Amino acid sequence: MTTNTFVAPELPAGAKSGSQLRGRGGWKQGPPTGSAPLGQRLVQAELITAEELETALKQQSAKNLQLGESLVDLGFIKETELLPFLQRQLSIPAVQLRDGLIDPLAVPLLPRAKAEALNAVVMFKVRDRVTVAMAEPQNLQQIDELERITKFKVRPVIALRSEIQRMISRCYQAGFEVDVVTADLEEGAVEFDVDAIEMSLADVESLAEGSPIINLVNFMIVHAVRQGASDIHIEPGSKHTAIRFRIDGQLREVLRPRRDFHPAIISRVKLMAKMDIAEHRQPQDGRMHVVVEGREIDLRASTLPTVLGEKAVLRILDKQNVTFNLDQLGVPERQLVQVKQMLAKPYGLMLVTGPTGSGKTTTLYSALELIKSVTRNIITVEDPVEYQLELINQVQADSATNMTFASALRSILRQDPDVIMVGEIRDRETAEVAIQAALTGHLVLSTLHTNDSAAAVTRLLDMGIVGYKIAASLVGVIAQRLVRNICQHCKTAYYPPAEILEMIRYEGDRRRQFTRGTGCNECHDSGCRGRTGIYEVLMCTPALRDLISDEASVDAIRACHRSQGGETLLHAGIRLAELGRTSLDEIISTAFFE
């Protein structure tokens, strides 16, 4: 099951308590007690007359209704007046159903056909228990069946059959999630000023009406943080807007607001990120700082004009979910020792390579955390500065003010640095200045976009850097990828096809079992939950320096790396698959490019 959309109350009592209600007879102390039948108790409370009770009993028999439903159907009593009596009679909480009490992500736990057959609807999930509105909550057989279907403990509450049927037709429709959000999140859930934006979700029952667009954007951000998303994509379409979260490296559609919501959603995001809301034809970038349920979150926003409207992406930087500790990144012990040996060098160039989203910045920040001290002057130039670190001077690159990586790096060299981190080497000018800094007594850390560690050398050669300078300055390269972990709730063993093992040139026992996830509610049917890193560490040995000086091919550099016992990304991934932490399919899709 997915995580909860809302902070659900422990007791979703939709009806007011008996002490708050007053019928036509004027009782004030709650419904009368005793074991009398429901009809008699309602007559005693002067909520209905004896004649009305007789009429309701006749309709109950004719239409096969419950007595309470018959009374409400005839208009003899209000649902809010009836529910306290039902609650008292069965000693089970009673609820008046409405959208705000239904978690749209909990509803699919019970298929619609079963919901209609059992006259039940799942309201929300709290930890290992689901609260289910039922017309017959005293039916233990139905409760057992609900627990079997949902795979959670069931907490039943009473609701009228007619209201359950109304909610079933309502909450299984497409778009129910958006309608719920815009109806039941309050405008005051977000307060922001120049420095911060405060976010919180109030108790579901106390949510007031507010601006639908503000509510939708609030929900989108809060839910993304709860789901552990790294990015939020807001994409225009011809019929609707698609809101997708990137979770564990994969995009997953979460909401489909109406098409006419899109301009207002984009404008709200621009306003929060301090962009120009009147500019629609140029890309824009912005940022915001928010506090979601007590957690400090930085959001980087960017917009891009498309033929159907502006697309926006929010990058989520959750400080509580990030660790800048090399020992906790999952780097194997042998490779970790090599990385620490690189960082112990007094000068030289250390590169981290991989595609966007592979964790390069986290690795660099972890390296800086390891080597920083009051005796060292460490300066970084980044675009953008994602996390602020103590004892480190961080510079924001900005092309608008001509503060490029290369120009910033030249200025940094006049600041007496010991260690320099360059966010990315993108061009020849930056590469030349970085290598010159490494050759003149500075330890320089940076990133490149290459497939593996050996390709970093050829990438520098392609930029026009001569081989002998690369050989003289380079201390090592770390290539990395993030692969998805197998979900422990649906983990299963299987035998991979022989052609797959042959393709990756598997050298172990080809009769052994591997594992993969089959998909379940806990992992959104993906079979994976969470990610871990795989690493390839290339240290510059004398043999490698000779090849680099001669500007050897990437294949020659790879062969030399392997001959010296170096592990490739593919082999690192296969080793994780053998341990049952990830699947071969994940490794092939992520690290097989040979």
C-alpha cells in the first residue's frame, strides 16, 4: 500500500456527539440508554413519532433497507441525528461519509467489485490498520474477508448503506484524488515570505474550504516529500495536466488535474519560487525554502515553455534524507580505502562521473565532509549550491553576472585555497583551469558526465586537454550509478534465462537462483523500494599514467584497469544481485553499456 495522503484522525467520527445534538423533543444529554430496539429509542428521544416509525418499518420491509436508512430516506430523521444511536447500539464508531475523510490512495486496497458486494469503502490507512466504513460492521465474516483482501487489520466504522454506495461511485472515478485535495486542504496550510514557506496538514476533520489551486500545490509538495520523491514534474497535456513524482529514479504519475487548472498551478509555483509570473515564453529558474511537517526542505524550480503550455519541475532537496558520510554511502571496503587514499593526496584532480541523478554531488559533499577542517581553506563553485556545509566556502555560479565555472575558478585561485570543488567540468576552459590548479598544488574535485571511469580520460582528451597534463594531474576517477533495491515485501527467487547470463558474461554458477520483486502495494507494484549505489574506482597507477600520456584508447585504459584488479560497474552490480539486494534486470538497465 502506498503511504497515506493525509494525516488521518484516529477516530473519524463524522457525526457530532449526542451531547451536541438536539432533536424535536429537546433532549440534551445524548441518546437514551438501554437495550430497547432502535426505533423505540428514537421515539423515546422524540426524534420521530410512533406513526413515522410504523411507516419506516413498512418501507424497510418493502425495499429491504435497514431501519435507519428507511428513516433517513423518508426524511423523518437526519443522518447526523441517527448516527449516535447506531454507534451506541453497536458500540462501534459511526461516521457521516464525506470526501475529506477518504484517502484516495487507500481506496484501491479494496477493488470496486468487492466494495459494492460488501457495501464497504476503505477510508484511510494508519500503519498496519485500515479503517473501513461498513453498512454491517458487526458482520465478522465480512471483516475477515476485508482483511484477506486488503492484507491489513480492519477497523470497522458504521455508515449508512446509501452513503457508502454514493461514495463508492464517487471515489472510484478518475480525478477523485484531485477533487479531494482541492476540497479539503486549507489555504492556510502554506504561509510564505521572503525567507521561508511554512507547510502543515491539519486534522482532516478540521480542514476548511480554501483556494483549490493553493490546496493542490500544497498537497503536491507535502505528498511528494512523504513519498520520498526527488522531483515533481508538472506537465501540460491536451486534455489534462500530468503531475508525476520521480521516486527511486522512476517517474510515477500521481495526479491528473483538469486542463484548465494548469496555468494557475504554474503561476502558483512561480509565485512561491519568486519567478516572473507574467513571463511565459522564456525558461525561468527559482528556489524556495519550505518546512513540511517540521522538516526543512529546499525546492529548486524551473519552467520550460512547450507547445501546450509551460512545464515545471521542482527538485526536492530534503536535508533529513541525505547523509554526507562516505562510510555510509555503501561503497565496498576495498574501494572505500582507495577513495580515501585519493583524498589524502596533497594535490591533484579527482573526478566523479555518472549521468544526472546518479549521486555525484552527494559523493563530493561526503568527500568534503571527510577532509574539511579549521586548518584547510575549502572553496566550491556550484550551479546550484544544493546544500550548505559548515567550514566550506560555497560560490554560486551565475551566467547572468558572468560568474561561470571558469571565471569563478580563476578568482578562487587568488583566495589561497587548499581544496577546490568544481560542480562540473563542462568545457575546455573550465577543464584547463581545473587541471592547472591541480598541477600547482591544489586538490581539485569535480564531476564529468561519462559512462564509466575510463571514459573520463577520453572525455578530457576530447575537450582538447593534452594527455601528459591529464596523466600528471589525475589521481583517480569514481564512476557510480544508483540502482533500485528489491522490495522486501514481494521478494521472490527465480532462475534467469541463460541468454541473460551469457550477455553479461556471468562467471559464477549459472544454476544459482537470483531474486527480484514481483510488485505489491508497498512498492507501488514496481518490485523495488529504495536505492543503493554501485561504484567503479580507477586509481592512477604508473601503468595507467603511461597509457594516458600516450592518449591511448578507452578500451586500452579499461583493460589496464581490469588487469590491475579493478572492478567495473557491471561487476559491482552483479555482486549486489548475488547478495539479493538488487535484481539482474535492474543492473542490466543501469550499468550494462559495454
